[in-house]
Amino acid sequence: MKKNNLFLAGIIISTIGIVFVIGTFIISYKPKLQPLNIQPLTKNNSYIKKIEPEKIGIITENATTKIISSHNERAKMIKECYQPTEVEKTLYIQAISFLKPEFSEPRYIRDCDKEQQREMVKLLEDLINWHSTLVYYSHYQETLLLIKQMMQEDSERKHTIRGVGGILPPGILDKDGKQANLSLDEEIDLYIYYLRYNYFDKDNRYNKGNNYKMSFQSRLAALKPSNFSAHRIAFIGEPAVPKMMGLLEDRRPIIVVDDTKIPAVFYRYQDAAVEILEGMFVPDKIPHYKPQFIASRLFPVQLPEDQYFSEYMEKQTPEGRQKVINDIKVWVEEALNNPVEPEEPTQPKEEVNPEEPPTEPEEEKPEEPTPQSPENK
């Protein structure tokens, strides 16, 4: 009997030992990490959680696993691997299509009314809500918030600008159509608001990229001041400089200039600020305009012909963007310390009638000697 008990106890102890060894092995075992295979998003895809690049450390590249340590490198690698779905592209392109500049001979202008703005907001909200997962989620969200901000500015605007030749008197008018007496600071703010309705000139040498420029036309500015607000700001000159400097990081979109890629390329308020600042201080940038101050050197940011200032700034680090702003600030201060000397008035020239031949001055004849009388000889 004792032998049976000892045998049973041995079996139990052995079983416990085996279970302990197996349990220890299972607990201590660390499975090998598998590379993430980032696939395009679809409605039936289980990958329906917002991608957070800081939580993704391994991605597949050329059948090898690469560990990405930097947040920026991870985000860049994810975007390079990511391909938007057809649904995503359709919603996005349809939304931004309302910001395409319309041709208004011989120029282009943003033609986006309130109804189109509401439709744009709805499409962007659908895109964000349905695809809360997207790699470009932050871009879509920023675009949505900026459009909503501009719609709010539209509803809060209290003044309009009228040109000459209309039924209402020209100038700045209030909501009742009466002349408004604004301070210079308030007038500059109103012209800044109207930058979204400024005319554009298009350089057809480029199919994509930096081919839209704000139109500066002094002869038409009096007729359509709201469509040439950039011209008005440039002519105000030095008092408008601080507000232009404040727009250098203003990403409110005015028009979309390239919708063939995601994210699309926009002409933004910060691009308008650069054009106006250059026009203020660089001769011949604005037709029929003589700068009050002259920059002694080129604009500190020399952009490629196919790139806008806003695109350039997007690619910079926060430190790089601050350096650009500081460089422009120094450039502006140098220009403000170099005023143009007033031209000395010139004497008006006598007008010559082209039909009459010029008259030659008569030659002076020498005086003939008077004959002496015999008494004086």
C-alpha cells in the first residue's frame, strides 16, 4: 500500500514539475516581431484606427525590416508607403475643387460662394469621420478648420469696398451703404480680408506649381478695389509692413493651384504676404509703382520656379521656419532704412512746334567805321 502511495506521489510531483517547466518557458518566451504591412485603407479593412506614427516602429522596405527611431523619419516613411484609396481621393478632390480659380478674362479669381463653402465643409467632415484612420488626417483637419475660420470671417465682416462707376458711392461702406470712417489700421485689416478675392495672373509656362501670381494693376484698382486689395496694401506702404510680417505663417487657403496630388498645393495668405513685401521694396515688381524704400539685396528666400513660399515653409522644421521669418524681418528692416531720395524737380523745356523749322540766330554784323570829318584829321 505504501509503495502505491509513493508511486502516486512521484507521478504528481513529476507532473507538477513538468507543468512548472512548461509554464516558465511560455512566460519567458518572446515572439519575434513581424514587420507591419501598411495597406491602403478600405471600408472593410480592419485597419480602421487612426495611425499614430509615434507608435509605429517597424515598417517593411524592400523585403527588409528597418527600425525607425525618429518620429519625423517614421512619419515620412509611412507617407511614402501609403497610397490613398479611391474613396479618399474622390472626397478630397471634390472638396477642394471649390477653391479652383475661375477664369475671368483676362485673369483668374476664387469664386466660392457660401453654398459651395458649406458643401466643402461637409465633404471634409465626411472624409475625416469615415476615415479617422488617414495618414493625411492632420492635413484634412487643418484644411477643414481654416475653411470654417474663413466662413466665420465672412459672416462677421461689417464693411465693403466699392469702386468708382457703381450705383453706390465709391470707398469703404458699412452694411447700410453709408461711408465708413475707418482708421488706417482698420482699413489695412479690411484689405487683408479681401485678399481672398484678389485677381490672379497665370503664367502658362508651367503646367503645375508656381504659375499663379497676384495681379497688381493700378489702372483697375480704382474700379475694382476689392479685387486688387494686394495693390492697395502695397501702396499704403510702411504702415502695412507689420501686418504683412504677421501673415508669413498664415496658412488660410485662397485658391488651389495643384490638385493632382495629396496633399494638394494651395496659394495661401502667406504667399500673398511675400508677394506684397517684395512689391513694396523691389523696383519693377508692381507696374506703375515706385517703392518708397529700396531693398539693397534680393529677397532672402529664393524659391524654385515650381514652388510657393507656403510649400517651402511646410518642408522646414520649426527652427527652420523661425530662421526664415527672422531673415525676412532683417531684410525688411534693412529696406526701411534705405528710403528713396525724392527726385529734384527739373526745369520745363520749351515746347517746339514740329511743323515750323527752327530759326537760326542772326549773325551780328561788325560796325562800319564812321567817316571822319576834315576837321578831325
